[in-house]
Amino acid sequence: MNIPADLRYTKDHEWIRMEGDEAVVGITAFAQGELGDIVFVDIGSEGQEVAEHAVFGTVEAVKTVSDLFMPMTGKVLAVNPGLADDPAAVNKDPYGAGWMVRIKPANKADYDGLMSAADYTALIGQ
């Protein structure tokens, strides 16, 4: 299972990567594997301030629909435009082309409170 050490994670299976004053958010390889083939991504929160743990969108897979939870409070600056035409990018490359949103965190220090790769690995029992 691919769990990059340079990311932070949530118990809801989102990952986040800081890039300067912004952060990129997506779902983990574990999450996309559990969901199965992703057929639709619905994120309508662009331009909105979304609180930590609040729902910022949904992913629809063949088996189910799952909410996406914000890892830390921030304003959604951009939604991945490629997911409209290729939602399966989340299955193929969850940490790259399958990213969900880019945010401006309200408090960058909150990043340090998220789970490390080792903590997340223990959570999913890998």
C-alpha cells in the first residue's frame, strides 16, 4: 500500500500536502481501494471557507457514495478540473493527478496536528 511519508492524513482517509501557503487535499490509496471504481466526483465548495471535518464534496463509486471531509479549516481555492472528465484518476493516481482540492489553510499550524504516515499506517492496519 502506498502511503507517502511526506503527507499528513486523517482518520477519514483524506491526505493533505502543504505547498507554501496553500495545501492540496485528496483521498488515500486505501480509501479509493475500499470504494472501488470511482465514476463521479462532486465538489461544489470552490471559493468557500470549509471547516475542519466538514464535508466539502462527495465521490461516487460503483458500490457507494462517500463524503469528502476537510482535513483542516481553509478556503477552497480550486477544484481539480481533470476529475470532471476522468474521475478514475483518483483510482489510478490518488496522490498525483487524482487530487481533489487546493485550499488556503486558515491556520497552517493545524497541519502538524494531523496524522503522520506511520500513524495512518497503524490506523488502517497495514
